[in-house]
Amino acid sequence: MERAKAGVTSSAVPDSHGINLYCADPSFGPLLKHHLGDRLFYHLEPHFVRLGELAGGELDDLAALADKHPPVLHPRSRRGEDTAIIERHPAYRRMEHVAFADYGLAAMSHREGVLDWPETLPPAAKYALSYLFVQAEFGLCCPLSMTDSLTRTLLRFGSPELVARYLPGLTAGDLDHITQGAMFITEQGAGSDVGSVATEARLDNGEWKLYGEKWFCSNADAGLAMVLARPQGAAAGTAGLALFLLPRELPDGRPNQYRILRLKDKLGSRSMPSGEIRLEGAIAYLVGDIDRGFAQMTDMINMSRLSNGMRAAGMMRRSLTEALFFARRRSAFGRRLVELPLMQRQLVKLMLPAEQARSMMLLAAQLLARADGGDEVARKLIRIVTPLIKFRACRDARRVTGDAMEVRGGCGYVEEWPDARLLRDSHLGSIWEGTGNIVALDVMRSIRREQTGTALASDLGKRIAALNLAPAGWRVLLESTLQRTFEFAGRAANASDGNGDPVLARQAASALYHLTSAVAMAEEAHALPGDSRRLLLAKLVLEHRVLPKDPLAAADTARETAVNAALLDETPLNAQALF
Ligand SMILES: Cc1cc2nc3c(=O)[nH]c(=O)nc-3n(C[C@H](O)[C@H](O)[C@H](O)COP(=O)(O)OP(=O)(O)OC[C@H]3O[C@@H](n4cnc5c(N)ncnc54)[C@H](O)[C@@H]3O)c2cc1C
């Protein structure tokens, strides 16, 4: 009765199933147009629309199904052969088809002609499409990223013979002929401390054979894996590690000598098999320089870290889209949730990290393209931006997915809705490819050893100087914040004996991330005529993430509510009016 009086026509819980996740995100298209350029954007736009539709409908259903039916390992055949077949659910197979074959997500950086584009596609295109895909399915993004980054590492460091033998499979457009990639580094005694890897490589009649156990092997039955192992007699630590390419099947068709012992029962990414592997004299091919195994592997790890940042950004956007959809349609106490000031604050707290991560993803794409084109400054910049996005965006995704779950109320906690899966999946990003601590320490190491802090400070300084759209006082504030942030990061990276103060690593990495994302968003605001909402978001990042704040001071809530309502509307905005 009460509800009817308040004008609510239906008490059913709003259900977003079937919405187009690209069209439901009105900022994305204009941003992509800016980052991709008109020609590529208009070429890809129908694909964005189509993938957005799939992600909100069919892929979402398939992802839910695959999550509930994880892969199963069949270690032996009925005749007792150690075949180690991993059975995946048909729903996962269908998603593989969409990702690998229909969209060529793993191949588009290496093969021309994917999605009818005459050249290889730039990182921004790959991340944009993958960002849409991951909004439905997270687990499969690991094999996609592994295949993509293994191909890159092979092309950079592998011999021409290895490239000729394996590139066609790695970049195939037909699912029956695709060779997928994996990366086996972690052992029970060597996780963060990669230098403790004990897997041994023995040279036997001119062939390298691997012996040891790998403890976490995602996409465990991949056709090819990059493996770190220590050649017999090599030095201890990372300096003694060499990089090997491990085929699942030998060129003569025989299975290689390793066994998948078990699959892990995981909190998230349940659709994809992560296993334990025993190498029993498996034949592997040396990749690149025997003394530079770890350095070469770092390239693959960094690509994977970037991909994790992108995935975190995508999952946050999905959570935000769901929360906005619900809050715009659900009513309580006679008003739509999105009109309630406290809910508005909660929603903007989801929006801000989601937008930061998206701008960082697009900035990283831009820098990666420049670095791969030979730009030395960009190489330093991508070196630091990679661990920054991996560290902070993955961390933020844990909170955003959880808080978005709360927006849906009780249903958010029920496995039929996407929130629980998003929450479970989002926790992985902060653990694999280096935990939060390890990645924050890597930021500090890059500042200390490779002067990436100097490069980033100078780059951001130039970008701020060009921000003539922003009010002058705010630009000055940005400049002084830049100075303070880099002073602090420099101190954290080089403290006391020149080795840095590890206790400050996360704090410094967070500050660098927030500042960089604020500058990137303000810069994007310039490029989007008629809509300076990203300038307002940049200002909020500074106010709430970087500048000092008194937790007991009451906010100017009237102003805050006006800003929040304007942002949540997701329509073009004159942000200067709200500064
Ligand atoms: C689902 C899943 C899939 C995975 N897939 C793969 C894969 O395909 N290939 C692969 O090689 N690995 C994979 N991993 C392994 C993953 O990369 C490692 O688990 C991760 O690097 C951490 O290593 P660890 O588990 O040995 O933890 P540890 O290294 O033992 O770390 C334990 C804790 O100690 C902290 N710590 C360690 N050193 C420091 C320090 N110096 N200062 C402060 N804190 C520190 C860490 O942050 C962490 O919190 C996967 C993991 C998971 C969960």
C-alpha cells in the first residue's frame, strides 16, 4: 500500500540481465574515440556494441555456468595412460570461442587482420575490448593474457626456429588450431622470492630437460608454457635462472614428460584450471640468453600485470553499472535509491576508483604503444605505471565489488546475481603476478634503480602545464601536490641506506597512482569537448585520496550532494560550474 502511494508500480527487484554493458557506460565511447583516434574508433565501434551486448547477456550466462562447473582433471585414461585431460564445461568452451576466435583478443597484438583491421591492433584497442569481455568473465582472461604475453616474449627473445614453429598456433584465428599459453614460475618454496626457484634444467644430449615441481600453474594444460628453471650448476638467486619454452606435446606428437597432479579448488576464477605440475625430464627449449632468464620473464610478468590492472578496471565498471542500474530503479522510503544523498555518496565512492583505473588503463596503453615504438621516456614511464595500476586498481577492485554488492541489498549476497562472483574474482588480482607488497616494492625499486620517478614527475608536470581548461588555482594545487608526492616517493624509495624504507612502499605507490590518475583524467577532460566531468573526478581524487583531511570535519554536504548527483547522472557536464 505504502509503495503504491509512493508511485512505485512494481515491487520486483530490478534486474539488469540483458543490458548492453557498452551502451550502459556512456563515458566509454567518447573516451575511446579520444584514445583510439577517429578512424580506428569508428572501425571498432560496432564490435564494442556487439561485445557489450554479449557481455551483458550470453557471456554473463555462460560465465555464471562455468563458475558453477569448474574444470575437472582426469589424470589417467581408462587404460592407465597418464593422459591428464582437463575437462572444461561447454559454457567455458563457448566463451573461448568468442574471446580467442571471434574477437582474436590474444592474437590482435601480433597478427594483422584481426577484426578486419589491416595492421596489428594497438594496446588501447585490445584493452578496450578485453575490458568489456572481463565484465562478464574473469577466469578466461588469464589464458587470454598468458597466450598474448607468451607470444610477445617468444617474439622478443625466442630463436627464429621457435618462432616459426609456434607463432602460427599462438595467433591462430580458428579455435581448433589455437595453441594457448601459460607461465609456470611459482614453486612451494619460491613464490614472491622467485630467486629460490629450484626446478632444475639438465642438458642431456643437446636437449634441455626440466625436473621439479611447479605449485601454481594456471591454464595448466596449455600447449605452451614459459618456465623459469635453473640450469645445473648455475648461480643461486634470480641471476642463475634461465627461461624455457615448455611444449605440452613434442614435435613428433608424443606427450611431454610432465604430469598435472591436481587442480586447485579456488575462491574465484573458478572456470579456469590452476594446477600443480611435476616436471619429470620434460623437454624444453631455451629462450634467449641463458643468463637473462629472469629479466626476459619480467617482460611477460609485466604484460600480465598490466592485464590484471585492466581486468580490475573492468570488474569495477561492471560493479558500478550494476549498482547504478539498481539504484536508479529501486525505491525505498518513497524515493529512488539514487536520489538518497547517503546512497549518492556511496555510489560516487564506487565510481571514483572505477574511473581512475580506466584512465590508468588507457594511459598505460598509450605509453606501451610508444615504448614499443622505441620511445625511451615512455619505456621508463610504462615501467612504473605497470606496477602502479596492478597494485592499486586490483586493491580497489576488492572494495568496489564488495561495496557494490551492498547496494543490491540482500540479493547482492545471493549467487544468482553477478556480485558474489565479481567479489570472489576480484580478490585474485592482488595476489597473483606478485602480491600487493611485492608490487609496491617493485615500484620503489624502479624509482631507485631506473629513475622512473624522475621520468614520471617530469611527464606529469608537462601534462599539468598544458591543462588550461582547469581553474588556475587548482592547477597550482596539482603542481604542489606533484612536488610533495614525488618527494615522499623518493624518500620511501631511497631512505636510510639507499635501499628504501619498505614500510612506506604501499603508501608511496598509492600516492603516485592517485596523482597519476588525477592528471590522466584531467587531461582526458580536455579532449572531450562539452563534457569536463573527468576534471571533477580528478579534483575528487586529489581531495579524497591525496590531500590531508580531518576525519572529524563535516563536509559541505549541500555542495557534495550537488556534485554527486551531477556525476551519477552520467551525462555530459560542465564541471567548472561545480568546482
Ligand atoms: C589462483 C592462482 C593462480 C596462480 N597462477 C599462477 C601461474 O599460472 N603461474 C605462476 O607461476 N604462479 C601462479 N600463481 C602463484 C602466485 O603468483 C603466488 O601465489 C604469489 O606470487 C605469491 O607467492 P606465494 O603464494 O608463495 O606467497 P609468499 O611469497 O609466501 O607470500 C606470502 C605473503 O608474504 C608477503 N611477502 C613476501 N615477501 C615480502 C616482502 N619482502 N615484504 C613484505 N611482504 C612480503 C606477500 O605479500 C604475501 O602476503 C597463482 C596463484 C593463485 C592464487
